Amino acid sequence: MNTTIFEGIGVAMTTPFRNDVIDYEAFRNHIEYLIDNNAQSLIINGTTGESPTLRPEEMREMLRVGVETVNGRIPVIAGTGTNSTSASIELSKYAEGVGADALMLITPYYNKSNQRGLVRHFTAIADSTGLPAVLYNVPGRTGMTIEPGTVRELSGHKNIVALKDAVGDLGYTEEVLKLTDGQNFVLYSGNDDNMHDFVKLGGKGLISVVGNIIPGELQDVYERIQNNDPSAQDKFNRVLPMIEAVQVDVNPIPVKAMTSALGFGNNELRLPLIPLEDETLEDVLNTFRQFREGSLV
């Protein structure tokens, strides 16, 4: 049985703020924009959504509003992983209750773990609901990795169906692909800049940052790769300046400037994140403007 949650471009959504309050109207409008522009799934309360600074009641309301607004049109994946197993279970059960389609579970951070602890942590969360779960491996943020053998072991759980691979090492990707069943367990890239090569290896798509503003262009690249279209690399090269623009500072600082330019909340983040300095902001927005005008080479 194929348990793929989605194929192509999932968008790790930003959380829009106005005066340090979540702007739910902007959030709803952003969802409509993403669906209209061919996003294949939405990830709410992930890294790009500044989840570490969201209060528990805010995370719940983001999920409720998100699921209600999407209304079954595309999958909603709830970021419910934390470094506390019990807190992750509680939020995962809430996500299931409001109608989320899947969970995304980040590797525990700060208190870290060992590989045996990871197995027990992820298994306990996956056992707590009937939702499919995407493991999220991002060692640059958490300080540890899910080793390929651990991914293989966890992939045997009926509810653990995918990995968001933000390791940035395609050697790791290849090893995990060899060790897992591609019908019952799939990989999504967590790095916009390796999307083309990742999908060529056998990944099923990308959970994207830059997808907050150009999901349709990325989905077009994905479909061209899947169809063995020789223009796929060229099309990917055309979006690289946008990918580079959202990487000039820590995520989600640059992409927040662009979503604000589209009208989805202020260019506002919660401390310890702060907006781009004026000169860099001007460069980022200029790149975005040129891309929209088709004048980027």
C-alpha cells in the first residue's frame, strides 16, 4: 500500500504577526494563495512558523484555523514534535481531534537523546494517534541526527510513513532510501537548494521555505523531473536566485520579508529573531520583484 501523504511541494508556512499577535486573517489569505498556486500540502507550526516562540494555545488555534480554512482541499501536516514526549503526544492528539491529516515530528533538541531514546520517543507519539507521521531530521538545529538504521527501524511502525530529510547530505539520503521500503516509507527534502537532485534520487518532494511565495514554480519543477523532462534542470536553475534569497539569513527571517511583501502579515518576527537589516532587505525584495517580473537571468 502506498502511504505517501503528498507528492511534490509541501509548504512550511510562516506565522504572520501584527504587533506580536498572530494575524489570522493574513494566515487564511496566505492559505488561499498557496492552494491557488498549486501547493500540495501545508505544514503548520514548523520551524518556518516560529513554533518555538508560539504559546501552546496559539499552536492549537493555528491548527484549528488552518484545518478549517483548508477544508480538505489539500493535506494539512501539523508540527507537533517537541523535546518533550508527553507534550508532543498531547499536541498530536489535539491535531488529530481538529482534523489534521498528518504529524511532523522533529528530533528532540537540547536534551537530545540517543538512538534508542529516539525510537521510544517517536514510537510513543506514533502510538498515541491514528495519524501518519513524518519524522523530521534537521541536525543543524537539534544537535543530533536520526541515523539511517534508526530510520529503518522506525519505518516499520504502521503510522511512521515518511522522513523530512534536512541533513543536506545526499549520501545520507541514498543510504536511507536503500534501507527503507519506498512504497510504505517516503522521503521529502527539507532543503530547497537540493530539491532537483533529491527528487532525482527517488525523493517524493520537498517541504519548502521558498514555497511560501512560489509554490507553483516549484511544483512545476517537480512534475518535470517526474516526467523526465530535460527542461527540469533549467527550470530549477531559474528559481535558484529565490532560494538563495531566502538563505541570506536564518530561516524564516528572509522569507518573512517576502510574505509580508505579498500582504500576509507584517515583516515581524518574535525574538530572538529580528528582521533583515535595511540593505539586505532591499536586496531580497529586489530579487523577488525581478523574479515576479521575469527579469532574473
